[in-house]
Amino acid sequence: MIGIGLGDVVAASLAAAGACLICSIPRDFVGHLRNFPGWVMRTYGRRALVIPVLVMLVVGRLVELGVNGQIDSPAGQAMVIAAAFLALVIASAVLRFYFSDYRKSR
């Protein structure tokens, strides 16, 4: 018998929320994203340069663990959590950009 666990419900609700978020992005916002790097530097300063470096390191290590078949190891799980955290930081910056800079320009 196949059961539905709490993790399945959370994953489905996160997938639905992500799909709703992607579908609600205005078309002209994608073109406006070319202003995003400059806005990030004005808003967060030089410390914003750390995030792309961390993303490259975490994704590189995650790919390496995936290729070696060790994604289910404690190190692989830690890299998945780190990647999710960095994705959340980037998503929050894009959302802040949307509410501050993009909405003002309209």
C-alpha cells in the first residue's frame, strides 16, 4: 500500500506555490531584470558579491556529489540544504527588487 506522508504534502504545496509564483510574473519584468545587478550593488553593497561565489561553490560540490552517487550522504544532504538556502536568498532579493524598483518604474 502506498501512503502519502507529510513530506509529500509539503513538497506538493511548495511546487504549487512555485508554479503560481512563476505564472504571476509580468512579461515586461523579465526585460526589467537587466537592471537587477546594479540594483543589488546599490542596495546591498559589496557584500552582495559573496552570494554568486557561494552559489558556484555549492552547485559545483552538489554536482560532484551527484555524479559520484553520494547525494544521499550527509554531505550531499548538507549541500542540498545550502542550495535551498541560497535559492531562498536570491528569490527574496528578486522579490524585493520587484516591489521596490520595478513597481516604482511603472
